[in-house]
Amino acid sequence: MKIIIFLIVYGLALSIALARKAPKSRTAVKPVSRRWGNRLHILIIGATGGTGRQLVRQALELGHQVTAFVRTPARLKIEHPNLRIVQGNVLDYEQNVVVCALGHKRWFYPNKILSEGTRNILRAMKTCDVPRLVCESSLGIGNSVGRLGLLYTFFVIPLILPFIFWDKVRQEKLIAESGVDWVIVRPAVLTNGAARGSYRHGPNLGNFLRTNRISRADVADFMLKQLTDDTYLGTAVAVCW
């Protein structure tokens, strides 16, 4: 019983901290018309991850010019005439937009991989005058705290993912304060299932009791739509089935 009480108190305390420290969406955003057309130059960060691969494949299918930023090029295993694979820390000024699906598996100790990586991305974007960033985060932060369901709120996030979620808060805050055009996408629990092509997006999604899910393929579809859609500009938007 004491363990259960401890988990509840700890989970609540962490949830309050994740809610209070996360950035607020912009109160008013003037629509931005970039006149990019339908064929963009896109830099994809985290291209060898689950969502990253989906972003690369779908962006190429849409006819975009894609630069995939990877640490290990052999892991991507995608070939296309419109795909350029770059190894290392680079961002050139031919890009219109950066799509970030940065992730890692260093769960059990404090680190700033997401926030420091994003800081470098934003610094390069400013230097090279790249105007828009679409970044994958997660439900369970800011005004979406608790919306991954009881299992994640009181067990998975407090015991397995606290350092990642705390770093996601830092990451989101950096983006919100950066001055670029930004959209933060907060998906529910990710799966490797096929794209359904039908999903919900907007504020106040998720569930306080049960855990919602969504495939990485559908998340990639939604993120790519934010390249030219200003509806959620300057906001953190939830997406789930």
C-alpha cells in the first residue's frame, strides 16, 4: 500500500512539474504565407528512427527534396533521386523547413540530448535563415499532462521515462522561445502499425484513464502537413487515433 501511495504522490508531483514548466502556446499567431509551392527542401532530423523513416518515405512520395540527417547512413536503407543523406551536424540554407523526430534510448539517467540537439538545430536555422520547425514531442507535457492514461501517468513516465520527459520540456521551451515559425506535435503512444489516414488532432485530446495510440506513419503524415499549413503555428498540438 505504501508503494502505491508513493507512486501516486510521485506521479502527481511529476505531472504538475511537467505541466508548469512546459511552454505556453502563442496567444495569437498571424498566418504566414511563405509561397513555397508544393515542392519543398526539407531537412529531417532523426531520419533513422521509427517516425523519421516514415517522414523520409512520405516526403519523397510527395515529391519533396529531402536531406536526411543521420549518424549512421547505412541504417536508413532508403534510396531515391530526391534524397540526400548527410552524416554529421549540418544544416544548409537551401532548406525551407526542418522536421525533427529526434530521439534516443538513454532513459535511466539525466541527459540533455533532445534539448541540446534542438538548441544546435535552432542556432543553425537562425544562421541560415530557415524559417520553420516542425518537432515531434509527446502527450503528457504542458496542458496535455495526464492524457496518456493512468498507466503512463503513474508508472511508465515516473519510473521509466522521467528524464526523457523532463528533457522534452526543455526542448519545447527552447522551440517556443526561438523566434522561428514552429509547430510542436504531441502524439499519443506510438506504434509501428500501418497508416490509417484518419486520426484526431487538436487541443484536449488523449484520455486520463486509458492509453490512446497512433502509428508513426500517421504522425509523419500529420507532421508533413504542417509544412504548409498555418493552422497550428505557434502551438503544441495533440494527435491520436
